[in-house]
Amino acid sequence: MDRQPLVPGGAAGPLRAVLIAFEFPPVATGGVHRALALAEELPDSGIELDVVTVRAQDYADWAPGRLDPSLGVRVSAERVHRIPSGFPPAYWRATASKVGFRLAQYAHLGDPVSLFWRGPLFAELDRIVAERRPHVLLATAPPFGVAVLARAAARRHRIPWVVDWRDPWALWGHVPFASYAHYAYARHQEGRILAEANASVATSHVTREDWLGSQPDLDPDRLVTIYNGFDAGACDSRGRGGDPEPRPSDDGRRRIVYVGSFYYDPRVREAMLRPPWRRAPQQVLFYRPRREDWRYRSPYHFLCGLRRFADRYPDARDRLRVEFAGAVPSWLPSMLEETGTAPLVTLHGLVSHERSLALQRGADAVLLTSARVIGGRDYSIAGKLYEYFGLRRPILGVLTDGAMRDLVSRSGLGMLADPDDPEGIAAQIARVACSPCDALPVTPDDAFLAGFDRRHTAAAMARVLRRAATEGYRG
């Protein structure tokens, strides 16, 4: 691997870059792992990286209870610049109540990060630019205000810039926009950033398709897809190539395992699908650019298929164990009762990351679900998919049309079923339960899977940064 790339001006040496990441360890939200992987791996691709992020103590208000100090030690403290979030204590006091939170939503159309973090961030970037003369800025979002600030910082210092979009802004479906005006602001800002940045990196090819479909004037060469990846060091030898190994359990039964959260809440789903005339008064102005049914992201459709399997293959049901590991949401026990699968599923509750990897390594198949985008394709790709790729486990994919189904189909690891087809799901479960231990029903595409090693995905990001630095600021 070339550790001495040519930098602007033709001199040999590492390319100097600044990563702007509001969310970074010790905060332990899902998207943090992408920023952490870039900080760990980019130096091996010839990128000399400085990270600008928030002080650890400021995360207590931003993400209470979601801190993991062990993550922070994986990057040299000398290259991580921690600054205040800029959020005044009065903001957190005011937004602690529902009324205060709603008033804050309507007081500012954009992401409050772009309002409060601007002063501390610009002061730190002024210092870094003066001392280290970086060649390129890299910003990771969400929070989406980070992308707005990156655009302003690049203009301030006339530095080329790249935005790493872990999610799209205008089509982010997790929560509704407070109003159509808020959506219009997000779409406008997102469009300006996509048009002006040297490159915008999506983590899903469907996100890139959505950008080009909604904004056909964008230059497709500036829209790049770089997926998340797996850490080969955290995988066993099977994670570096070769066929998946059968993993018989101690009791001889085959095992289907799911680890992590399902990202589903029945109340949120009901609110998402409820027509405007049936909304509560405080929700009348809410706006969603598209509707998504997140019950498909839950295990509901898999459980319907599991019940059908148990009824159709009574002799095989005792040869199967289904195990869920992760926090047990309040709705899950009732869903198990509703589908008649409570006796068939073991709930482990929260487990450590090491234990989760062990459960996945020991699985005969790992379960994957996805949300349904009504009238569209799902862009979201669960982080656990990349662990599945790294561990080379067969994937029982109860998946809707979208990015995850595309990748699983290409991987050679997929045992796919339509969520609305309980008979098809039951048939795939039977393949797991009834196949001999030495004949698992998948053939992995090793060349395809190797591309998701995060060393390769970081190298792809390094190429994007070099191209941007060579091109220079476009303003």
C-alpha cells in the first residue's frame, strides 16, 4: 500500500486532512463506528488525519447513557481535538420538557448543531489550518448541521471538502420534520452541499440513486458510494476468506441468531402511517417526504414464518433454536405471544460485543430484516450486515426491496424471503433446520465480500480525499 502519495503541488508525503465529527468516541451511537474506522484506517492509506470533535463531558447532555470510554483509546489523543459543543446549559434545560423541545424545533429551521457549534468549531479550525495547513476537510453527518458547517468552513479557508453522509438528510425517515418548511430547508441545504462539495460520499447505493433521482442536475461523478465495512481483526479466520464453517450447537440443534436492536416502535410506526386529519394537535404540522413501514424492520414477519415452519414441519421444530440478543423492547414479548412463537425463541437480553460476535460465529444462520419504503426502495444498510459478511455466516434475509437485499443477493450468503410470504420464510427456515452440518445452503462470493474489509473502504475514502485535494476548492 502506498504510504507516500503525491499531494497538491507535487511533493511526496502524506495528505493532511481534518475530519469534522460531532459524534465520536466515547459516544457509542451506531454511526460513530464509521468515523472511528476512518480515523483508525486512513493513516495506513497515506492520510495524516486530525479529528475535531466534542469534549467527552458534553456528550452527557447529547447522548446520556451511551458512552463507551474503551472506544476512545483506539485513536491517538494527539490527533483528536476536543472542543465545547457550544450548546448553552439553558438550551438543555429548556428542551427537557415536551413544550420546550417543540418550541426549540420551531425556533430554528435547521439542525441546532450548525447554530451552536459554529463558534467553537471555527476557532479550532482557524488554529489547525494555521499550524498544519491541511489539504482537505472531511465532514461526517449526521448531525446534519456538521455538513452545513463544513461548507462554511471550506469557504472560510478556501479548502477543498468532502462530506461523508451516513444518512441522507431530506429523506431521513427516523423522525418526521417539524413542518414542511423544515423539510424544504433541509432539502435546499442538502442540495447546495451536494452541488458544491468536491465529493459527497453515501454509505448506500440507493441513497446515491435517490439523490440523482430527486436532483438530476447533480454531477454524478461527485456522488460516490463507500459502504461501511467489517473489522477483519474482530472476525475469526473465516472472516478473511473461505467457506462458512458449520457450527453445531452443544445440543445438536441448528441455530438462527439475531444480535442488536430492531429499531422499531409501534407508536412511532402508527404515527408515521396515520393520515394528517387523525393526528394529535401538536403533530398537525409534521411532514414526511415519504412513508416507511418499520414493522418490517421488526421480527414480526420472520416470526410469522417461524410459526408457519413449526406447524408445517413439526418433526423439524425440535432441531432448531432461535436466539435474540440485545435489549428486549416492551413490545417484543407481546409480539411473540401474538405470533405463537414465544416457546420457540430464546431472549438473551443485552450482551457484550464479544459475546455478540461469539453468538454470530456459532450461528447456522443469522437473521436480517429491513423497513419497507412505500412506493420506493429502502436505502438503509444495518451495521450488523458487515459483521455477517466478515464472519461469512449464512444470512436469512427477510428483506424488502432495497440496498440490503441487493448486497445480500450479491454476497452469495443469502437465503432470501419476501417478508409478506410466510410460506417462503418457513421454507428458508426449514433449509437451516434440515440441512446436514457439512452442507450449509450458501456459497459465498469471496471476491465481493473482501471489498467490505474496512481497510479497503478506508482506502477508497483516501482516494476520494486525494482527488478533492488535487482539484482544489471549487467556490
